[in-house]
Amino acid sequence: MDVDALKPPTDIEALHRHYRAELTRQEALLTHRAEEIAYLREQVQLLLANRFGASREKVSEAQLGLFNEAELEVSVPEQGLEEPDTLTVPEHQRERARRKPLPEYLERVDIIHDLAESEKVCAEHGVALECFGEESAEQLDIVPAKVRVLRHKRLKYRCPCCEGYIVTAPMPAQPIPKGIASPGLLAYSATSKFLDALPLYRQVQIFSRMGVDVSRASLASWMVRCGALVQPLINLLREELLQCSYLQMDETTMQVLKEAGKAPESISYLWAQQSIDAQRPIVLFEYAPSRSGEVAKRLLDGFTGSVQVDAYAGYNAVVREQALVRLGCWAHARRRWVDVIKAQGLNPKKLPLKPPTKAKRALTGLGYIQSLYAIERRIKDEPPDERYRIRQRDSVPVLVKLKTWADRLRPKVVPKSKLGDALQYLNNQWPTLVRYCDDGRYRMDNNGIENAIRPFCLGKKNWLFADSVGGAKASANLYSLIHTAKANGLEPYAYLRHVFTELPKATSLEDIEALLPYHPALNLNS
């Protein structure tokens, strides 16, 4: 190294230039370090908020109005009504809870309460009292699950002449041939795990209290075999799903212990798809060892409509190659603005009167987004053509204002900060975010599929992992069938019991189609 090069120059002008350059370098270094410190502080505050704070993203609409630079109205008063003189806070306008009547379809058991014979005499006249009516009150009762044994007796016949011709009544096809589990038991165990998030080991404990010895290995084996049994129904549902014009997709992590070529602690994925069709709603789950774009291509093979997903780049290739319409998710965009507030160490629902500048800007961005959601709440029951008309009239001007405000603010914000991240996400995803205004059928966010995938995430906290790939695939099939049944207004246990009873008897495609959750001929009372 040339030591002389490090020495300051002797010429006065050169010396000034040298120190000015050094000062500029030091200022840039200090600015960079200040940005790094601010970024790390935001990360720490966000981690603390996610770890110990409430998970809800709700922000008080009254607070949104305080810092809404665009002077947007979150809600529009009805025409002809004057503004109230006092501020009404919705959280404090609670009506007294009223008891709902018990469902009429429940069995009623009458318990008669009568007077003692000595009391059935008038205290004033001494004559016998006559009954002229009654007062009734209802209580909800429950009979715990009852275990019983179904004993199948196959009658045998023989010829009285030769006694050589013998015929035995056939046994109906069973979901698990020669097994002790009936369709009802299999449906009970499946709904307990995949709907109520009750792990198999807890089911073993419950059965034990009933006096029944069922091993965890047996329950696991039954679930795997049931998952394979319903595969024909899953295939038909997938064919129907890909014929729809509008899908939502998402994915979440899962762990499979015994997976070829992967360590037990490695991560696999459960992919979810949902058709947005009020007539035939379908929810499908599929296990995959990775989150690669190849999985998205396989799941969307043959699909030609619109798909609503988050910003994950794994969908880019299939959207481009199949010329799909891609819609973004405003819930993901809104979440980043809430994170800006949390990163300042603030509670989004309890902000101070004078929050930091970043929090004020986040509230402004949230104000725009909440205005869009307010419009959606107002038109949720309208037909698609009317939703399209109102969105073009009301939502599009709000979107234009939001984009103008965000574009003006973005150059003034450090890109690495949470505020910069929120603005960058909005800018990058803008073409997909505004596309919901192009069609009244489209939804503003991906919350539908996220709500469908939430029961799996809840159950995963209880049972933690799948033992094998076969178990993971079976779980995906049973989750699919249960949540598609729910989406079609069916009671999952009754539906699974019907499927496990009738599907083993099916001999044709028509027999299998008759078991689809939305089939008009489906009769769960048969």
C-alpha cells in the first residue's frame, strides 16, 4: 500500500476538496448506519408485536379519520339524514344480548311437573282445582357419544331336498373390508381430527374413557385408507374445479417425518384451491413436497380463467404461459400498513393522539384501503353487474387518489423501512390489485381461501406433523371433502358417514357422481 496516498495533500485547494469529499463520505456512512438502526428497531418492534400483541389487524376507523390527508370518508351517510351532533363509537353501541330460540329440528322430551295431590285444592273454597294450561321452558341437553357394536348376521339358506345347495346372504361392501370400523366410526374420527382439530392420541383417550380399546396406529391406518377410498370423489371435484372461471389459491407449510430424500425436520407444503361459485363451491387441498412453481403449474393444468393469489413469484410462470388473469390481494397490502404501525411499537387499536410521522402516513394509507372495503361491505349483496357499476363509480376514484398519494410519497421514504416496504408492495402489485374492479364477480382479497386453510393451520398446532407421505395425501383428501361439504351447507359427519357407506358399493361413474356434495340427488337421510 502506498502510505503517501493516505496523507492529506499540501495544496490548500486540494486540501479543501479532500476534506469536503471525506465529510460527504462520513455523512453518507452516518446516514446509512442511521437507516440500518431504524430498520433493526422496526424489526424488533414488529417481532415483539407479532409475538406478544394481538394478531388482529383492525384499526379504529375514528383514528383513521384523524390522519387521512386525502379527506376520505370511510362511510357515506344516507341521503336526507343530518350528521349527528355527537360522536358515536360503534364499539360502545352494544345491544343487550337476546337468547336465540333452540332449533325446531331437535328432539323434544317433555318433563311434566305437577302439583302434589294435597295442593290441588282451592285454599279459599276447598274445591278441587282443574288444569287449564301450562307454562313451558326449554333447556338444552346432550347425551354423550354412545359406542355400540354392529353385528352383521348373514342368513344362510339350503335346499330342503338335497341339502347340497347352500346360499349365504352377501355382506355389503365396507369402507375397510374385514375391519372393525364402521362408516359411522370412521366419519366420527375423521371429523374430530380434520374439522375439530382433535389429534388421534386424544381420540384414543376419549375411546378409553368409553371403555373401548382402540390404538393410535389403528386410527392412523383407518384415516389413510379412508383418504384413498375417497380419491374418485376428489378426482371429480378437481375436474369440476378446473372448469370454473375464477379460483383462489394459497399454500401453507406442513411437516412430514418419513419422506424420501428429505430430513424429518424439513418443510413440505399443503396447497389449497377454492372455486368462487355460489352454486357449486369446491375447496381442494393437495400435499406437495415443495413450494415450487412446478406445483402451481400442475394444479392449474388446463385452467383458463382468473386466479387470485398473493404476491408469491411461483405463480408467475403458469400465469404467463396459460395467459391467466391474475388478481392480487388487498388484505396482504393492508397488512403491510398495519405492520408500519406495529414497527413503531404502537398498538393499532390504541394509538396516541400524536403518533409518529410514519404511523400518520400508515393511517393515511389505511384510510384509503378501508374506504375501498367500506364500499365492498355496502355492495356485498348486490348482483355482479351492479357491483361492477358501483366499483367503477365509487372505487376507481379512490384507487386513483391512493396511487397518486403513494407515488408522491415513495421517493421520500427509505425503501428498506416498513413504510418503504408497504409502498413498494403497493407499487409492484398495483396491476393485480386494481383488477377486481374489472368484474363484479371478483373479490377484493384472498381471504376466502385463507379462511378455508385456517382449520388446517389450527389442527397443525395440535398434531404437529404427518408421519408419512401417504398420511399427508390422505389428510389433504379428507380436508377437501369435509370443507367442500361445509361450503355446500352439509353437516360434515353426516356427509362422511353417507360417503363411507355408499362409496364402497359404487359400480359406475354415475354412482360416484351422486355422492358429490352439491349433487341434486344427494340424500343424507337415506
